[in-house]
Amino acid sequence: MSSVPGRNKRLESAISILLLAILLLIGLGVFIKQFNVDMGRFGIDTTTAGPSLEQTAAITQEPVLDALKPDGFDKLAETETYNTGNLYEKINGKAPLYLESGFNKLSTQRFINKDDENLWFELFVFDMAAVRNAFSVYSVQKRPDTHTLAFAGSGPCYKTSNGVYFTHGRYYIELIGSTESTILDEAMIKIAEKFAGQTAIDDEKITEFALFPEENIIQGSFKLYLANAFGFEGFTDIFACRYKLDDESITAFLSRRPDPKDAQSTAEKYYNFLIENDAVAKPPTNTVLKDNNVKVLDFYGTTEIIFSTGPFVAGVHEAENQTAAEQLAAKLLAKLSKIAKEE
Amino acid sequence: MTEQNDNNFDRRQLLNRAGKAGISIAAAGLISYRLYDKNGPEIGVDAESLVTLPDFRVPAKAGQTISIVKGPDRKATVNKAIELLGGIERFVKPDETVAIKPNVAFASSPMLGATAHPALVAEVVRLCYEAGAKQVIVTDNPINDPSSCFTLSGIGKTADQAGARVILPKENLFRHTTLENGKLIRNWPVFFGPFENVDRLIGISPVKDHARAGASMAMKNWYGLLGGRRNVFHQDINTIIAELSMMVKPTLVILDGTEVMMTNGPTGGSVSDLKRADTLIASTNMVAADSYGCSLLNLKISDLPYLSKAQDAGAGTTDYESLEPIFETL
């Protein structure tokens, strides 16, 4: 075949080599990838069966938990650790709560009483990566009417008749006893104190607590909803706490947004969400709220109040008593407006 | 070759070559489309190897489908609940082998209500033997380490003492199944071995709050039969529970609402998560059992979408009142 005039043979050869090289690379990629394919996508367990015992938990030594063993107790098993990929193996349907709150790692250890095999407890140390995350999972699971504990170094802490629950920096800790027992109580509290005393944490504080008016606040009632607060997807980083007013418990909430525009937009979206869910707007009876364009709604017989001021979005949630709810909202508005002006 | 040696293509040649190129591309695309397998590979399991759980149901008896017994003592309430449905002899015949599937999902103390109560499991084992059962098997495929779950929940010991054979999950007990018309259970490993050669199947589960599903009761109990990376189903929890109600056709379900886990489910962790409801439900219709059971959690039937999905799939009815439930207080 004679050459074609006008053709650049060198260029054509270079392009051909380049295309062949790309095809070769693609082939190589497919070849490598086939050894690492995620068969779970197709509903296939590569073991071709159910989980083996070894698969249940990645067991590794965690000297820090071993060292917490209280006097009179033995380890019941080796320390287990779980990560984001296998947390469900330990707590199943509760895993999403942690995973959606910044979960990093869980370490667990069971201890059993040397004299009574029925007395055992399990220590759960959730590394939530940040103080706020740890407080959030602590607060949303907090049992009502419990006994508050306090010991050096710990964050908020309480006990029930069979367990101790607290935060320490970025850690959320649960100690769960097999039964109600003073022997277990003492051992669990000792471990809690030891953990808080020995585990170094960053000096990170949650500043939003101080934004709430102090009068009539129910101590220990703070909650932090990192997402989907009150069923509304757009409500993130919402702090809530309860007040005792006129013999009624009323929930106030607030969130610091990036800027006043975002706060206003979030308030409007929440208002619209309530309206879409059959809430009915009603005029405020409190003149301060009226003057500041605060929204008051009837939501299935309860009162919802929502407003924004400066970078804050805030309000009152599901109050039985509208007058008391408006009084609380007015105090919250006054405090947040003052802070916003000072910043 | 003279045409190719020309410096310029004419229109005819251009159209001719473009047409050929287009046909080549279309043919390659068509072949790829025909060869594309959207279900992905089915490793090592051909259609002939798939298994189906047997149908363990007994014939229906009008007016004896669901019983609801109030009382604090599980042994007494389960005896009465089964008696009201016609007695254990209706469900277990002499020389039959019975599998009991309690909820043993977690390695936690029975006091916390995260697992079936060991005393209740033991009593059902005893009743089966009393009816003449040849063998009673107690088994589950827990989320936590199976050995720890059966030990710490107390179920392993009490079932053993009652004469049951306790079977823990092993790899060779899993087989793949595909649920007919199922969306999620397709070529999926299930804990099949213990149920392969048994005559009857009884489910025993506590009534629990469940962070993902809203509630964990009789139907959710069958989640324990799933092998593999079953956590992927949490993304579509209502569908998987409904499909489980189609996949498993038990003889009887026993739903224990003596102490109900109202909050922090499904693991709980504190006795303060529990509330006494002193209620035990026995039923041959697990959708009906769960539909009544949700009221113990202060939930409406509409709060649990899997109930209506299961009903639509033909697994039972949410209208438990239509079944004329038998109420009794001890």
C-alpha cells in the first residue's frame, strides 16, 4: 500500500499508541479491581454463609480498658472494638444514631464478679470524635427521673438502678450491669471515676448552654439534636432544655447559625414545615413577641413558637400552656438579642 | 485501493464510512446491553441450589387465631394464651420435631428485655415435650457473638435444662434463598440448617422500641434468620420486615409484652427503659400479633409501615379485631 499524501504517520502512530495505552490501563484497572470487588452490593456474603464467630467482632487488645478492672472482678472476655463498618454487629438498630452523630470507634469490655457469676457488667466506650457528638448521643438517650452523679473530670453523668452513663470529652460511656446490685454500682462508679481520671481529653467546651435564660431551668435537661430535631430535616445542631413554669414543663430550643440570614431562613423553613403538617398560625398574646414578629402556632393542641434574632434561631416546642410558653419565648428572645448585639 | 489513495473523500465515501461506523457502534452497544446483568454475579449458587423454608403453619380455626392474656407471670400467661387457641396439641403432635426461634440478638442480661425471656422459652420447650414432641430445638443467629448471647441472656442454660437442643450458627447451616416476588431477599444466605427437617416453628420475641424500625416484635424476630451483611437492609427496614413475614410461615408466634422496652431500643441498657404491660400475645397470624403489640408501645398501626406492607403481601391482617381475639386476665 502506498502512503497517503497529507497524512502524518508519526502523529497517527502516537495517537494509536496512546489509545492502546489507555485501553491497557483500563484493562489493568478491571483486572486489579476484580480481586477487591464488594460482593455485598449483590447480596452475597463472601463466606457463602452467615457470620462466623470470628466475623462477629474484630477483637483487639485495648490495654486501657483492661487496666480499669475493679477489685473483686475478672475480665469476662477480651476487649472488643467496633468501627463504623461493623458497629451494627454490637448494637444493631441503634447503630444509625451513633453513625449519624460522628461515631468513630467503640470499645467494650465485660467484667464479672469473682464470687458471683450472676454479677457482671459491660463497659461501652464510644469515641464520638467530638465533645458535641458525645453530648448529643448522651442527651438524646438520657433516661428521665434518674440520679445525677458527679465526679472529677467527667462531663454530665447519671445513674439508673443498673447502669452509669456519662460523657468525658469526646467519649460517651455506658456501664450496664446485669442486675440491680450495690456491688455492681460501686464497681461501675469506680471504673467511671478511673476512666475520667486517666483519660486525657481536649479542653473543648459547649458554649450554647449559657445562651439559655437560667431562671426556672431544669438542671440536666439539656439535649443536643445534631440532625432532624423535632422531625424536621433542616433542623441541625439544635440545643433544647426544659423549664418549670406554672407547674408545667416547657421545652425551649435554640441554634447558632453561620449568619443572621441563615437563621432567618431556617426559622422560616421550620415555620413552613409546621404549617405543612397542619399547624395553624395564631396571633401572640405577648406584646414583645408581637412587636418582634415572632411566629406562634397551634400544633394539635400544643403551642409552637419560632423566631430568629441575629445568628440565632430559637423558640418553644410543644408547650401545653400558651401563656407560659410565650413568657419563656420572650425571655429567650431578650437574652439572645442582647448577645447578638454585643457580638 | 484507488479511492483510498485519493487526497479527498467525496460525500458518498464519507456517508458510507460514517454509516459503517454507526452500525459498528450500535452493534457494540446492543451486544453490551444484551450481555449486561443488572443483578450481578451469583457466586457459587445456581437456581437449583436455592432453598425455601418449609411452611410450618397449622390449619386455621375461626375465633382461635389470636389470644391476649394479661398477667405478670410469663409461665401462667403463655399457658393460658396457648390454651385459648386450642392447646399445645393443636400446634405440636407426638413425635414431631419443633424449632423455637427466640430473639437472642444481644449478649445482654434478661433483666434488660432486649432478648426473649429465658423462663418463657423454657416453658414453651416444656409444653412442646408435654405434647409429645420428639425433639425441641432452640436456635437463633444473633448479631453479637452467638455463644455470649445464649449464655448471658440465660436462654442457653434454661433451654438446655428444659431438654432442648441448642443450636448455634455455623457456616454450614446457611443456605441461599430467594423470596418469590421479593425485592431484597434474593439469593441471600439464611440460617436454614436447624429448620430443614423440623415439623413446627415457634417464634418468641419481646415487645421493644426499635430506633430504625419503630418497633421490634414477632415479625422483626425473623431478621435473625438472615445471614451475610444483613445491616444493609436497615436502609429499607420496612420492606425487609415485610419480606421476612412472607419468607417465614411459623406455626405460632408468642409476643411477650410482660415488660416492654419503651425507649432506647433495640438494645436498651437500663431497666428504666422498661415498662410493665403484663401482656402476652399468642397468635397464628403474626401481622395481627404485631398490630396489637404496637399499642403496648403507644404506637398506632400506621406508625409502623411494615405492618401494612406485610398485610398487602398476604402475610396476615392488621385488623386483629376482625379475628375475634380472645382476651383473658389472670
